[in-house]
Amino acid sequence: MNDLVWGRAWLWPGLLALPVLCALAWLVFDRSRAAVARWGARGTDRFPAPLGRSLRLTLLATFGLLAWMDPRLGDEPVQVERRGLDVLLCLDTSRSMLAGDLEPNRLQRALQDIRALLPALQGGDRVGLVVFAGEARAWIPLTHDLDSFRVLLDEVDTDVVKKGGTDLAAALRKALELANVDDAATTAAVLMTDGEDLAGSGRDAARELAEKGVTVHTIGYGSVRGSKITVRDGQKEGFLRDQKGQEVVTRLDTESLRAVATTTGGTYLAAESMALPLNELHDKRLRPQQKRAYDAGEERGKQARYQWVLLPLLVLLLWEIALAGGRHR
């Protein structure tokens, strides 16, 4: 496409002020000329005509404004370099995340937080998703394609991982598999769970990530008071029961999550105490973190053509200087 475009098209209303500038310049120059003639001027002095001088000044302002508006015409290849983070989200999809102590339940609240984070990611950031319960699955590899990420995120429920339990270590190790170890300084893992580390090996896995230079942040979903797990059986809704027939109560294990975060120098946040914990974490910890630079390839851009306007502006300016007499030169 060779259409003329303007980099600062919002400046065009300034063109409407040019006739006013011309009129004001003529008024000033005409009154100055009359004053000089009235108070005595040598006959050899030259005085440019007010109309011509005001027109030249207006033309100078016109060329200057057009150059500032950044005219662009013709395509050219532009090398694009972007900077960003790799954010690996580890989402607990075990049945304990169906507890209703967060609205509408822990899992849905976590999914809402992830959706709220996506618009805040910068153009160079990549995001991936690990889902886990008794084992972990790489659900979405690291990607810049946030639209595809949203589509796959909508498919997440408690059935994506069949094995029951809450294995934090499996989630963290799966995240480490997805991460590029060479970019560990620009990679962060976020563990989103109720923290019931039944396998008890979450801190050991966190040490492995810390040794690789990957920071792990944790977000706890649920309450320390605990809540029953709502399940649906056909058209009936009830509470999950254990093998003895007792209703299961699941509680947020803050100690486990704090320990995992502290091991890697990360931060622990409680979803119960803030509206958007993932965005809070992104603004205060992830965004200031070191970004990696990478070559994003070539893009087609418009060639700058301000020189076409700048050249006649300089010529006209020199002409105006040459016409100015005496001390005005």
C-alpha cells in the first residue's frame, strides 16, 4: 500500500489556525512599517511588503506543521525487537477447588483472575498454563497468542486431570519443563491453588526451580476456616463425602504456599483478601522484573517523508533571512 498516512494526524486542526496567523502577522508588519515611516527612516532602507512577509511566515509555519505531522508514504521492512516475560500459570483443578468459600467457587474464581490478567500482558510477554491435581498436564505451552489461550482456557474444569489429589511438586516440575532454562531470569511461575499439598513435596520442587533461577509466586484460593465441596450428581447437587460417608471439608493451607514462595524469593497472596490478586502480582512483581529481548522478525512499515517538507522549509527560511534588512538579518 502506497497511501499517504500521517504519524500525527491529530495535529491537523492546527492547519485551521494558519489563516488567523497570516492575518495577525500582516497586522503587526503593517503597523511596524507605518511606525518606522512616521518616525523617520532613511530613503535607502528597504521594507518588505507586509502582505508578502506575512504570507512567507505563514508558509513557514505550514511547512513546519506538516513536517511535525510526520508524513509517511511507501512501505519498508522494519526489524522488530520486543521485550517481555514468560509467565507460567499452574492452576489447581482438583475437586477441592469446587468449594464455595469464594464466589462462584475456587476454580471459577481462579479462571476469572486469569482472564483479567491477559489484557495487562505486554506485547512481548508469553503465557502458558499447567493444570494439575494428583498429576500435572501442560495444557497450553508458552505463547503470544492470547486469543487461542482464552479459547483453551474455557475448556478447563475438574475433569482435565483424572487423577485425584493435589500434587504441587508435579505442577512446578511441569512448569520447569515448559520454561526455557536459558531465560530463567525473565521467567516466573505462579501457583494458583488451595494449598493442600497432600504429597508434601511442593517445597522440594520449589528448591529445584530456585536452583534454575525461576521465581515461584503463589496465590491461595479458599479460606482457612474451610468449606465443603459442592458436587453435582445428575440433576442433584450435594456435598462431596469421603469413604466413611463424612462430608469433606477443605481448608486453605497458607503455610505450604508461603513456604513455596519464600523458597524461591517469590510472593504469596490470598485471593480472599483482594479482588484481582493476579493483576496485583503482575503490577508489583512481574512488570518490574527483568525482560528478555528477542527478535520478532520483520514488519512492514511506512517510510518517513518529512524531508519532502523540511527541504522547502529551509529554503524559504534562508530566503526570508536574506530579505530581512539591517539589524533584522
